[in-house]
Amino acid sequence: MNRKPSCRDVMNNSLLALCAGVCVLLSIPQTGRADSAAAKPQVQARVDAEYGSLFEFYKDLHCHPELSLHEERTSKQVANQLRAAGLEVVEKIGGYGVVGVLRNGSGPVVLVRADMDALPVKEQTGLPYASQVKTKDEHGREVNVMHACGHDIHMTCLVGAARVLTTLKDRWQGTVVFVGQPAEERVRGARRMLEDGLFTRFPKPDFCIAQHVSFDIPAGAIGCTEGFALANSDSVDIVVHGAGGHGAMPHKSKDPIVLSAQIVLALQTIVSREIEPVEPAVITVGSIHGGSKYNIIPDEVRLQLTLRSYSDKVRDQQIAAIKRITRGLALAAGLPEDRVPEVSVAPENAKATYNDPPLTQRLMRVFGAWLGQDAVKSRKASMGAEDFGLYGRTKERVPICIFWLGSVDPKRVAEAERSGQPLSSLHSPLYAPVPEPTIKTGVTTMTAAVMELLGKR
């Protein structure tokens, strides 16, 4: 028997339909923009069109590396490229820092960072565009210079992303702040740029992203780490004092070499016996120098240490333990209080980089849609260090994410995994990224990340 639906029937049916709709919506991954990969053909076409000139830019950067705090030519090149792409560019922020602003209506702000400095390494890659640069370092010593950490790739991808995004403004809305950062290798650049008003003189970011080449991920692939990705890094100097004398009459002296040996061994117990076992920590004595001749007991020995941790509490605990142990051993050796070892922490220290998990997960989904899920690899945290983490440690607590850009021929990676032979690591004189797939993937992923975070809805 048919009857006319009552008001209650209509209401019940409407509620059922609404609930069904909500369920469908909840089943869609919330990446912020479900069709973020729809622009892939356009982006790919632009990347292919730009690659030739980007490769020439990359070779120029690679041929003309500059040490930290001396990036005068490099910063000018980056500034010129961003200016040519139509950005508002300001130079000499925190030293040789470069900021390029690309505005496209109202919306969020995304900061994209690339580091610019090179290393005192003599290049041995044999490339036709290998660096032949020699210069004087801060101590007046002549050193070779090489982009052994891939910062030339980072700058090239930064410029490439700026070019692509300026041609696809119908696909995104908001502001992109492109940053060419100096002195990353000295972990000074980020701090200097922030102190010079990076977050106040320019649009304050809602997100900060960066990429860094990896020597063990194949070109065309991306690596991501949620949470802590890179460690605190502290350099510690220890001057161990003694009372010098003749090697044949050690009882007439206080031997700083023996004391240094005791200190080196005792320091190994800090991580193994004082730090909570689930807390990552490293204390490495990388240098020990003392003495001048076989039969002379010297007055002092100098040690250089590197400390790594994720937690600031663990960092402070390491430093306090080093001071306590060195003092205690010196007093036990009979040295007076005014001759105990001097422990100093170098001002060049990096704070741990913490990748915001929601932001990282969001970018991983986007990269998977653009590159394929097999090309997006989850990476373990590293005890390496960077100063990019400072962008997420200001009072604004901006979510940040740095991801790894594969840069090695996939066949070489596979062969290294099969044979166990190590690949040339970053900072090696033999490190040579494969340019085309690396640059194209870097530009594509950085463009995809920005379009995801600033996508029109």
C-alpha cells in the first residue's frame, strides 16, 4: 500500500543521506587538495622546458663554489635568477642571504629554503665541470673548494620551482618566500637570517620546507622522516693541562697524555651509563694532539669532540658530564684546581631538526601521487646535523619539513646494496649527483609541495 511520505520520513531520509555523505568524505585522505596531482602534466612540461637552462645554471654554480660566509658571487647568481623569474628580491639578509617573494593573492605563506655554501674539499670526480677553485680560508690557509654536499643542486631546484610556479598561478593561491641561505655548513646562516628579520621583514610563513640530496637514495626517489630527522650537534674543545718534564723522569711531572687517555676512556661511559638507553646520543673524540718529541712530557694536550643528541636535555647532560669527569680525573691525578681541564663548547652548534608529522605525512601522500608510492621512501632519523631546524624553533613554532632527494644512478645504488661496497658519501671528493633526474625530481617535488600547501580549494 503506497502512502505519501510524512515530514518525519523526509527528515529521516535526509539524515541518512547526510550521514552517508559524511562517511564518504571521511574516507577521502585529507591531503588538503584531493586533486593536487592533476597539475602533473603541466608541471612536467614546464620542468622539461626549463631543464636545459637549469643544467647550465647548475654547472656554473658547481664550477664556482664559495665557502661559508663568502657566498658573494653565488648569492648574486641566485638573486639574479629569482629576479628574472619575476620575484621581489632582497639581498644581503644575515650576510649573503637572498629572499625572493612570489605573491599570488591571499592565502597561506610557504617558505622554501636552499643552502648556498660549499666545502673545503678538493674535487676528484673527473667531471668536465669539476671545480678547480682554490681560496683562502678564515685562517689564511689556501684550500680547495667543492660543492661536495649538493647545495648547487638545492639552489638549482629552488630557481626551477620559482620559474614553474610563476607560470602556473592559476593552480595555487598565496605567497611563496624563496630563501637562499648562506653558511649552512657552519650552522650560522639560518640564525643570522632569522636575526636579520626573515620572519618579520618578509611574509611570515605558515610552513617551511627544504630538500637535501641523499647519496644512497636513487635519483627519481624521495626520502621522508617524521619527527626528529637530524640531531643536535655540538663541537667541544678540551685543553688538558699537566706539568711537563723529561720522559725518563715521569715522576717529576704530571703527564697530560696519560690523563687525556683516561679522559677519552671515561667519556665513553656517559652514553652507556648516564644517558637513558632509549635516548639517542653520541660522544666522539675526533682529534687528540699533544707532545713534540719522544722523550718530552708536554704541558698540555688538546682534544676535539663532537656531541650528537635529539633532546636538549640530553645535550645539556652530556656537556655537564664531560666537565665533571675531566675535572674529577684531573684532581685524582694530583693537579690543583686551577690546572683542571678547560672545557669549551664552540658557538657553531646545530639544533635538532624536527619534521612536523602532519606536514610530513601530507607531503608524503602528495609525493606518492606525483612520483608513485614506490618512489617515496620512509627514512630513519640521522645523527647528521643541519641548521634548517631553527626555522621551526622560533616563537611562531612554524611547522617544518626537510626531505631527502635521491641523486645517485639507481643501478649504482642497487649494485652497492648487492655488493656491500659503499657509495661516495656527501662531503666526499668523489660525490657526483646525476644531474638530470635529480634536478627534475627536485623541481617537481618542491613545486608539488607548494601547490599542495597553497592549492586553490
